[in-house]
Amino acid sequence: MATILDGRVLAQNIKSVLQQEVAELKEKTGVVPRLVNVMIGLDHSACAYANSQKKVAENIGINYELTILPSDVTQQELITVIKRLNADPCVDGIMIHKPIPAAIDYRAVANYVDIEKDLEGINVANIGKMILGETRLIPCTPAAVMEHLKSTAIDLKGKEAVIVGHSEIVGKPLSLLLLRELATVTVCHLATSQAGRLVDHVRRAEILVVAVGKASLIKGDWIREGAVVIDVGINRVEDKMVGDVEFDAARKRASFITPVPGGVGPVTVVMLMRNGVEAYKSQRLKKDMY
Ligand code: NDP
């Protein structure tokens, strides 16, 4: 029976380290990191998520602000706001809260976020730097997956790692992070399923990460005996939140498994804060001080 990787406990541990670090930075410089979340329109669930981020930030000692723009804001107006935040030396980190209106080209706007302030690692320059291992601002969900893997103390070198889902925010950046640890990485997607090959790849995974958004896509009996299973997916089924993996059946075969909710999600929020602290340090401290 797999050990459950409790994301709330892991998040709390990382939060404690960050709390300490922020307190020390404040003592040294007199200021704490200041992060700004730019939200467009007043979407109820986006606001709830932003409020939970704010709570985590304040708990760590980080100053977190929400800038809410009208839902009919133009792309140019949004870019102007981003440029103003880029130029403000008192702002350490910027994020653009999703969803954003269809009329706005997210990718074009993302590339305006200063690479030093890019909390979500969305600027194309930071994406490129990830390949070279040169940025500390790594997209938050892949970073959370890596923290879960690190908590198992399993050496990833040479392991068969299979990622299901190749989105720009989860699967693709995660493949680079796993490669950096010298895992042998396979990335599956819709075409893998359509070719009827998903099950074959999942069956040989020693490390399995699923980020699709389809409940029960991964059957419990596909899981390799002793595999580590990280379920990123979030789905609502009959008013219950579930992942992409059949949890109960998978738990019987895996060695470690994340639950949904309470697995990757809580750690993702803390990774955003960790990026905020890294952004602060790179801008406010001399490089040789950290
Ligand atoms: P996207 O919709 O951007 O990507 C989904 C991916 O799944 C695509 O690469 C798609 O491939 C692939 N896919 C779709 N159907 C299948 C299938 N039948 N078999 C194999 N692959 C398939 O989603 P995100 O990456 O943004 O998010 C994925 C899930 O993770 C969602 O449930 C989301 O809510 C959750 N999430 C959770 C977070 C957390 O912190 N816990 C944070 C971010 C996301 P293709 O492009 O080829 O169609």
C-alpha cells in the first residue's frame, strides 16, 4: 500500500523555511518581497484562488497585492500595466492571473513580464533559460511535482519517468526538470491515447506524473508495482474533487502517491512564493550575498 504524499504537510515545511528566510531578509534590508497579481475582471473562483494565495503570502511575511483590471481591458492597456510594474523598483514579482479574456493574446503579454520578476516562469526567455538550467524562476506546478519527488528521497537518475500531458505550464517544463535529474523521460499526450499506447507507457513508469484533467484516465491496474504516482489533475465529479488517476486502486500498487485534493495543489502555491523570494533576492541583493 502506497505512502500518501501529503501536500499540505510538505507545503507547511517549505513555508516554514521561507518564513525564516523572509524574516532574515527583512532584518538585513528592512523590506519584504512585494508581489503583484494582475487579474482581469472579477471571476469568482479566480478571486477565491487569489485570496488563498494572499493568505499563504502573508503567512510567510510576503506583501501580496491584487491589481484588478476591468474585464474589457485591451491588450495594450494590460501591457502598459505590466510595463509600469516592471519599472517599479518596489515590485519584486508579477503574475498574470488566468483566465484572461479571449481577445488578449496571453503569450504576447507574458513576454512583457520582466524576466527577473516573472513569478510563473512564463516569459519565453525564462522558458529558454530552463533548458540551460539558468533560471531560478521555474513554473510553479512542475516545481511542486519535483518537491514531492524530492520528499520521497528516491534517486531519479536512470529511472523511467512518464509524464501524461504536454501543456506549456506542466508537462513540457516538467520534462526538462526530470531530465536535469537524469531520469529517462517519456511524454505522452492525446495522440498517445489515440494510438492506444498510453497504457503501455504507464505500465513501465517508475515515476508517473499525470496532468491532463480527465477523471479516471489512468486505471489503477496500469500502475507498475512500486511506482511513484504524482497526480496533478483536478476534476469535479459529483461535487467531489478528484485527480486523473484511480486513486484507491493505484494506491494498492504504488509506493508513493499524491491525493487530490491535498497533493500537488498546496505545494504549487508555496512554489509561487518561493519564486517571489528568489525574484526579490536577484533584484535587491548583490549577487555575491546569496
Ligand atoms: P491542458 O488542458 O493545457 O493540457 C492537458 C494535456 O493533456 C494536453 O497536453 C493534452 O494533450 C493531454 N491530454 C488530453 N487528453 C488526453 C488523453 N486522453 N490522453 C493523454 N493525454 C491527454 O491542462 P493543464 O496542463 O493546464 O492542466 C492539466 C490538469 O492539471 C488539469 O486538471 C488542471 O486543472 C490541473 N492543474 C493542477 C494544478 C495544481 O496545482 N494542482 C496546476 C495546473 C493545472 P494534447 O495537447 O495533445 O491534446
